[in-house]
Amino acid sequence: MYEGVVQDLIDELGRLPGVGPKSAQRIAFHVLQAEPTDVKRLAQALLEVKAKVRFCVTCGNVAQEELCTICRDARRDPSVICVVEEPKDVVAVERTREFRGRYHVLGGAISPIEGVGPDDLRIRELLARLADGTVTELILATDPNLEGEATATYLARMIKPMGLKVTRLASGLPVGGDLEYADEVTLGRAFEGRRLLDV
């Protein structure tokens, strides 16, 4: 335990996701040893991001205007929506440069253990986007874990009767991985998602 403001800083840093007590302490001491101009720049960046960044009214992605850059881009295909859990997932999909449609950020995944149900997610907003008939395919790109699977299944059951094509990202073996180290679920999914080789 440290005194006063040092401990306050460590406590605040420790509240950040993925930052444990030791990491919080290391960051706090880095801040203490940094130049005052560097610390002011960090503080200013934190204040600015809270003041200027919001969530896109259409898709829920981070934005500095009412619409994010993807929703404002007329070259994006409005007939395909990729549903993700968090804005960071949009960045991950964009890095692939494979998807040219639009996104919908749910703001999490269904998790009864954490008290997150369908009403806590941006599902009503998704249904409103699907109502006008523009969208023909919905890609469910939720995480391949228990919560992500539950969310994808819930959405698929809800949206299938609308006559839309509902797809799920394939999952399986990573490139460069060894079969002997793959768990049963991953290996099973790899078998389910196998495809014909064009040679």
C-alpha cells in the first residue's frame, strides 16, 4: 500500500480491464517517472476521447460524428450486415480487407452469469435496420465462446423467419497450428466447416 494520490492512481488503473494490481503499479510508477509534458498529453487524450467520441446512431461503432466512417461510406454494400459484439471486433474484421458490407455492434453478448440478457444488447436496433428489406444477408461474427454462440443462436432463431440469409463465421484450426494441440471442439468445427479443394 502506498500513500494518498499514488495509491489512488494505482486503484484507478487497476479498474481498467486487463490491468491487474502489478500492472497498475508498474503503470503508476511509469507515470511518476515520465516527463510532465508526456503525462499532460496522456491526460489530454483521455479527456478528449471522452468529450469527442460517441457511438454511431446506426451501427453502434465508435464515431466522432453522428455516423461512423463505415456508415457514411457510400461504397459499402448496404445489403450485408456483419454483427459483432464490440467496436474492437469491427477493427479486427476490417483488417482482413475481406468484408465490404456494413456492421452492427451489439455491445456485448448474452451472458446469464453476468446478468446480460437480450434486452441489454442492441438487438432492437438491429431488427429496426432489417425492417426496410434492404438487407439480404446477416453475418453473425460473435466470439466463438459460450456467450458468443448463445448470442448467435438467439439471433439466428429470431431472424430466420424474416427470410434473410443468416450465416456464421467459420471456425476451426488456425493457420500454422498442429492437429495434436487442437482441442476437440475446435477440431470438430474444422471438420464441420471443411470445404472442397479446387485443384
